Amino acid sequence: MDNKDISITLIALGCSKNLIDCECMSTILADSGYNVINNVSESDIIVVNTCGFIESAKTEAINTILECAEYKKTGKLKYLIVTGCLSQRYSGEVLKEMPEVDAVLGTAHYQDIAAVVSDLIAGKQRINDTEGRPGGLAHLSTQRDISTPSYAWLKIGEGCLHRCAFCAIPLIRGTFVSRPFEDIIEEARNIASKGYKEIILAAQDTTNYGIDLYKKRRLAELLRALSEISGIEIIRVMYGYMDGIDDELIDEIANNPKIASYLDIPIQHGSDKILKAMLRKDTAELITERLNKIRERIPGVIVRTTVMVGFPGETEEDFEELKLNLAKWQFDRLGCFIFSPEEGTKAFDMPDQVPDDIKQRRYDEIYELAREISSSRVKSRLNSEISVIIDGVSDDGIFYVGRSYGESPEVDPKIFVAATEGELNIGDIVKVKIVDCTDEYDMTGVTV
């Protein structure tokens, strides 16, 4: 059978970094002559690129694998391959407990995807390709397929230097490795040549970019170089750390019109006691100081964060301190997740584990606080005129759907746009007046 007669669907679960890895595997398979499609019921092979960061992500991954396995009974599916974080952490268990799975690849072996497919077709069974250290950059391509509509993610590093007590990422992805500066610029040029106007930088810690490879942080310099590429109009930075938000980076964001005045900085908590137990470098004082500096020097900046509730030893006093500081800090976007004990991390068997019902109650309280803060801050944008990039059309077909500089895809509110003149296309950047907003943060505007 010729490779072009073999149809393969890839499914990306979890974060944007996983999506990029999936796009790179898609490119490798297409370059090897396989027919990459987006239809599990018509696929000979399905690749599920999994997340394994927290318990809910593992559950989603397992359910997706089992759902795909059903196509061996009802469809034409011959082989099921599991890649990514879950297979890196639990390769033996996946193969043992899920006989439907034919191969697993770890996070250092994405580049082997075509070879594994070839081996399966040749008759090799139960492939475990997870040996060696996790993580790496070997699979990244400067000419990868892009699956997103109006924006493109751009990975600038892999793994993490930090060793937070709750986090399994270093175990799954390895230590932080910066991608070569020249490779990032080359890929950005290729992205621009395909008509994409917005690129979003991703890494486990973007603010540490360059620290391993060049012995200094080079994110501000990278942003400057990316902004010089013709066709790129919006550059967004995700996943930073407060201690990496230095004066050079703040000035670059403030003074470079192509860089979105938007920062995503997961702080994890607001109590110094819990931050120390988490092995975080931040303190409440540092967070306050950096936030004040960011807002003072970057007019109109939107700052997103994520916090965790239920970390071992978190008392009611610690939780109240978190809420008080969040009310003071007034993050524009606030996400929350519940601590889950992850094997291999320091927090896995810490004493004073918080009962599940208390975790859930604290999560609900943070969500309500986030709703109040975000609703207030969104309403402050009523009657303002902003540039919006069009991502698509609403489900009801009435509005276009887009984002301004203040909204990152998937995690932030949407802007529903009514076009007053003519049709709009995905990727168009149009001026919009905000005329309404909802309690769930979404906004409605009209083109002007």
C-alpha cells in the first residue's frame, strides 16, 4: 500500500505547546507521503497527543483514547498511537492497561512519528518509543502545518528550569531548552508568508528565553527582531514569570506597537507561606511591585494570571490572604485550578493535604471573585474603539467572532462583531466599537 493511501488523523489535547507538537508531527507525516485528514471515522491511523499535567487532563486523555479505540470496531481504524505527556509519564501502564493502543511515543520522540507508523504497517506490535531524557526540540520545524485560523503559535523553548513542588512538567518535558534565535525568526517569516498576522510565543517560561543557550535573557531582543518581519502585525507573549518581567521587557512591550499590551503571568498563589512551600520565587511584595510597574509603564495593559487552591497546608487564613491580594491586584483575567497530587513531585505526599470538598469550595469562591473583577474590567471598555482580529463566525451565523490585543485565544473572552459594511474574512483586522458586554465577559461591537 502506498503511503498516500493511508489516512491519519491527529488529535491535540491540552495546552498550546501540545498543539504545536501535533502540528509538527502532522508536517512530518505529510512530508512522508501520508494522507493527513481531520476525520477520525475515515482514518486508518489515529494519533492522540495527550496532556498529563493534572488529574483532569489525564482523565480527558484516557477517555479520548478509549473513544478513538471504538473506531477499530465501527470504522476503518487499524492503529492507535498515543503520544505526549501521558505516554511519557505512563508508557508501560498505557500499553498494559489499554490493549487497543498499538504504540506510544514520549516527549523526546515526536520526530519518530513517521518511522513508528512505518513499523506498525510493517507488522511491528506494541511499540514503546519513550526511552531517554524527556523533551527536546528535534521535532520542531520552521515550515510546519498550522491548524489555527487567524493566528499561529510559535514555540521558543521546551521544558522548565523551575522545580515547583506541585508540577510534573520538568519530569515530562525536561529542563528548559531555548530554541535557537535564528530558527524562531525563520519560522516567523514562514508564518508571515502564509498570511498570518498574529503570532503567539509559547514556552513553559517565555521570560527565561535565552538563559541557557546565550547565558542571558533575550526575550526583549527576540520581540524586537520579530516585529521587524513584514506581515506580522501582532505579537503576543504567554506564560511568563514575575521575576522575568524586567525593565527591558517592559520597555519593549510599551514602546513597540506590534507587541500586544498583554501579559500572561501565572502566579499560583497570594500567600507568602504557600508560595514558599510551592518552591516559587515570587512573594506578594514582588508581585505587587511588578504589577504596579507594568501598569504604570504600559498604558492599557491586560494582565492574565492563574492561581491554585488546595495546595497541601493551605489554611483558611492562607486562602483569605490569596483572596485579599487578588482583590487588590485586580488581574484582568483570572483562572484557577485545584491542586492534584502528581507522582514524582515534592507535593505528592506532603502532610496536611486539603480535603476535596474544601478544595472545591475554595475554587468556587475564586471563580466568583474572578467573575466580579473581570466583569467590572470588561465593562470599562464599553464605547471604546479597538482593533479586532477576526477568528471566525459565531455558531448562529449572525456575528463574526474576534479578539483585540487584550484577548488570547481559547482562554479569554470573545468579541462578537457586527459588520456594518461588507463581508469580513478570517485574519482581517478591523476597527470595532464595543456596544455591549455580558456577565460572562464576552463583548459585542460594531465595525466603524
